[in-house]
Amino acid sequence: MNDFTRTVAQLKDLIDAELMNAAPQIKPHSLYEPIRYFLGIGGKRLRPILLIFSAQAVGGKTDDALDAAVAIELLHNFTLVHDDIMDHDHLRRGQATVHVRWDESVAILAGDGLIGLAYRQLMKLPGQHLTTVCRLFTEGVVEVCEGQAYDKEFEALDDVTLDDYFRMIGKKTGRLITMATEIGAILGGGTEEEIAILTEYGSIIGTAFQIQDDLLDIMQSEEIIGKTYGSDVKAGKKTFLMVKSLETAGSSAWGKLKTLLNTSEITNDQLLEIRTLFDEMQIFKSAEDEIRHYFDTANRVLDKFPHPEATTGLRNFSEMLLNRKS
Amino acid sequence: MNDFTRTVAQLKDLIDAELMNAAPQIKPHSLYEPIRYFLGIGGKRLRPILLIFSAQAVGGKTDDALDAAVAIELLHNFTLVHDDIMDHDHLRRGQATVHVRWDESVAILAGDGLIGLAYRQLMKLPGQHLTTVCRLFTEGVVEVCEGQAYDKEFEALDDVTLDDYFRMIGKKTGRLITMATEIGAILGGGTEEEIAILTEYGSIIGTAFQIQDDLLDIMQSEEIIGKTYGSDVKAGKKTFLMVKSLETAGSSAWGKLKTLLNTSEITNDQLLEIRTLFDEMQIFKSAEDEIRHYFDTANRVLDKFPHPEATTGLRNFSEMLLNRKS
């Protein structure tokens, strides 16, 4: 384990502990049991770690950023619990989702409770930053809902463009990641220039992150990814792969793909066929090129940083993201 | 229409307009259409009006309190949209609930969007009050979730006591009403003593309000109340009536009541039988006595106010609540 991996593991442990501290109550059981279950089944904790690295890049300490880091992870978990209901997903982090283990009512309320706990955590911030950060956080809540709404709307549409796709993921996924770098930079005491650079950096890796997610949905096994295999394809989600393949309509592979996608219930065998067709259409290569392009761009953004040596943590973080398998 | 009724109607119009301003967006349609629909089908707007009257009682102006008033109504609407899913209610304010008119996913997301909009509205408060009010508001969000969790848990229990009942409604219903008076008093510039008195007042009328709601569920027609008739009884809710009747177990009416409640699907005819049994057991009289007792107590709390004449609005408000038919 190198120094960076060790740092990430330590931060993850710290955040895991703080998350459980954020929900110390036992009663009512039907609220706190599912919340503690979901917070306890793991998760990569990428957003809070990114928030802390962003604070450190501008000279801040972990402690300055910890409450906001925990708040952003609670907010992320709120979106996961509710999205899993809407997307009928049964697996998350290799475990049953809340609405499967309990029921939909419990999952709705657990999500609602998580957003309350997220704001409670945020309210611990020192006065001089509270208003600014709380405003950013709130705009994030609204935008994440907008992103999820577009994502659901796109399921029924066949004419989603790459522009639509990038706007949707910018809200659904990008917003929280951008918020992590921006809030981290603010809490770390960054200058306006530093905050702007880190915000831009967050926005770019957020996009790369979602394209990776789209790829992992069909490339990775359930055991490794911990989510339902091919869930996006089965739900008719307009992922990068799907929108890109719409663009190359006309090829013979496209005709076959369309027939498969129109199947009412897509089986795992059909998912493998779809995977082969994506491959023939060079869709995976496009996605990988795109991801690489975004990570290169993100690194170039960090080059503009006044003290480039301070961005080592963030560069290692990008590298870790680039190589992620789940 | 007397002066007070006119004032209430004017405030309601003002709040209705501000609620629509709080959700001006059109896209994504699947998010903002249901939000605007739900905000547009009316509602008594009791919490925001109470918040404004509380601000006025301590010498504040409507404008000082308006953003928080709108925020609390948005928060209330968030709980209604989600509770209607959990409670399988099909009618609200005489119109189809969001999950019936669209579907559960749309309703989950509309509720989530509403809480984002509620905080956005709250963030407009002037700096000197923002932190305090935002903390109170956030504790309210958590407590309302706890109250709803207890309410759902109690559906499956037969040994709910009056203590359990009052704790549950204190969180589920009382918290938002207490928050309205407390935040109103803060924003109006009240002294510590005034804030404490109005908080106590809010807590008491909140309790009375929920017992009334329990009574209206079985006493009032769908046309007038705008909600599913007998929804609480059908769901096995532990209302004041139900808990009180558990206390008088042993009477012959109680035996018949228990048989009826164990029916798998309670019909409207059976609801009428249950109503008759409640009447025989003097449950309605108990509820009415209790409501009257709480309103009397609330008025006595207002007597402690440094300038009793300033509480005329609140006293009229209590009187209006006491006589409400829906």
C-alpha cells in the first residue's frame, strides 16, 4: 500500500465513523435502522474524500472540511436510496437496496431522513462559511433532482443527443462532485482563483466519472460493481454508450441493437449480445477515449493552480478514479 | 367577511403567489409539472399564515417573515406528497395525489424537489437570522420524519398508549406548527420571553390541530375535507380516537369495534358502524373535550404575553382553527 492509498483508506475510515455518528439514534427503528444499514454497507466515499483533498490543496486541514464532507456523503446516500426505488434496482454496494430489504415506504422515509441529517451536519460549519456553503449545497439538492428527472424522462425518448446527455449528467452526477471540490476549496480558505480552478476541475472529473459508470454497468460483474448487472440497459437509460450508438445509426450492428433494445424484458444473454454490438460499433473505444480526454483536461486545469505541488493529492485522486473497476 | 377573515384571505393569496414564484421553472417537466400542480391545488396555508401572525405579534412585518413562511409551506408540501405515497391516499385537497396522477417515482422526486426549493427559499433570509432559523428548520425536517416513522410503526401495533400518541403527533404534526410560531417570533424580532411564549403556544395548538384531524377523518365527507374518507381507520392508524378506544377496552362496543377493525378491507358501511361505536364509547366527546382544553390552554399561554393586545391575530387564528370543518 503506497502513501496515497493509505491516506485514502484512513480518510474512508474517518468518514465511515462520522457517518455513523451522524445517525446515532435507535428509535424510531423503522427510520434509523435502514439509514444505519445503508450507511454501514460501505461505499467508496469518493465525494467526501475529494472534498477533503480540495480543502488540503488550498492549505486547509481535514478538520475544516470534515463536517461538509460527511454532509455531502449523506446527501449522496439520500439520492441513492430514492434512485434505487425509482430505478427498481435490487443491489447496491453488493447488498439489498433499502426498498428491497424493507419496503418502498421505509425507503422513501429513510431517504428523507438522510437529507435532514445531511443539513444537520452542514449546520455545524463555522458561521463565516455556513451561508455560502449552505446555498451551494441547496442548489446542489435542486439540481440533482433535476438531473434525476431528465434521466427518467430520457428512458422513454429515442432522440437524446450528446448535448442532452452531458446536460443531464452535469446535474445528476457532476453537480455533487463539483460541489465537493468547490466547498472543499472554500472551507480550506482558498482564494477566488483557487476556488474557480478546483470547481472547474470537479466539473470535468464529474463528467468522466459518469461515463465510466455507464461503461461499468455493462462491462463489470455484479460481484465487483455491487450493483445490478446491466441495470441501465434494462431500464432504457440513455447512457453515453446508448447515445453514442444512436449517433452511429445506420450501421448493420445498429439495426440488431435496436431490435434487442425493443425486447420487453432484456435477459443477461441479450445483455452480452448488446455488449458485442457496442464493441462492433466501437462504442467502448469512444467511451474510453472520452474518459481519458476528460482526465487529461482535468490535469491541465490543475496546471493553472498557483502552487502546482499542492495538487498532488488531487492528481492521485484522478489517477485512482481513472483506474477504478467499480 | 370580517377584518380577520379578509386578512387571512389576503395572506393566503400572497403565499399562493409566492409558492408559484418559488418553482418558476418549466423543465424538466417531470419534476416541475407535479410540483406546480400540487402547489396549485390549494391548501389552507395555515403554517405560513401562523408564522406571519407570530412575527406580527412581536412587532414584525409580513415582509420579514414571508420567505420563511413560504419555506415552511414548501416543507409541509414535501411531507404531504411523500406521506400520500406511504399511506396510499388518492385524494388531497379534493384532487388526485401526485403518485396517483403520475406515478410513485414522479411523486418521490417531486417531494425531493420541494425540500430543495424549501431550503432555497430559506436561504433568502437576512444573514443575522439565517443560521438560527436554518438550524430550527433542519431539526424540524428530521423530527417530521421521525414522527411519520412512528405513525407507520403504530399501524401494526395494538398497544399504543396516549403517551406514545402524543409523542408521535408532537413530531409529525406539532413540530412544523411549533416551528412556525418560533421562527415567526424570531424573524419578527421578538424578545427571548416572547419567542418562548409563542413556541409554547404553537406546540399546544399543534396538538389540538392533530386531534381535530383525527376527528375529521371519520366525521367529515370527502367533498368537504378533500381527503380520502376514513383513510386513517382503513390504514389502521393509531389516531386519538383509536388510542382512546383502546383505553376503554372491555365494553361491549369495544368488542364489536375490534371485530370490525380486524376486517381486511374496511368498507364505507363499516366505517359508519365504527363511527356509531366510537359515539357509543363517548370517544367523540373525549376528543372534542380534549381539543377545547388545548385551545383554552393555548389562550392562557398568550395571556402571559407582555403586550396581550398584540396577540389578537393569534387568538383569532386559534378561534378559526377551533371551528374548522376541513
